[in-house]
Amino acid sequence: FTASAGQCVFCNTTSGAFTLTLPASPSIGDEVSFVDYAGTFDTNNLTIGRNSSKIHGATEDLTIAVERAANTLVFTDSTQGWLLKNK
């Protein structure tokens, strides 16, 4: 699933892992939120696909494996890319 800026995605990984792909051409301040809809991220992980922008300054996708995780990513710039609003 590819998210749009400003979108909150309820990710259901009950049947298997799920990939949430971030927007391809983000602008500074764009946000994407995600919620573990069924409480199964610990069993079937959520992968945040970076879609060519960095996540926390890294060039790897982000894997979420914490049950009931919910957070918002905000785009900062090309150096750090997407950052979690809360940790």
C-alpha cells in the first residue's frame, strides 16, 4: 500500500506481513501515520518502505515489530528524511 501525505493507515497484519510505502516525492512537513489495527505487528511485521527517501538518515526500510505500535512519520529533508514524531 502506498500512503499519501497526511494519511493515517490502519495496517492489518493478521494474515501476513504488510508493507506501507511512503510517498515518492515528499515535501518538508509531510506526515504519514500508521496504527497496528489488529495488534499483530509482533507476529507479522509492518515494513515501512522508504520509496527512495531516507528514514532516520538511513537508506534501509523500517521494520515495526511491536504489538499495538502506532506513530507518525514526518518528512524533514534529504539528509534525515522521515523521522518518527514520537519514540
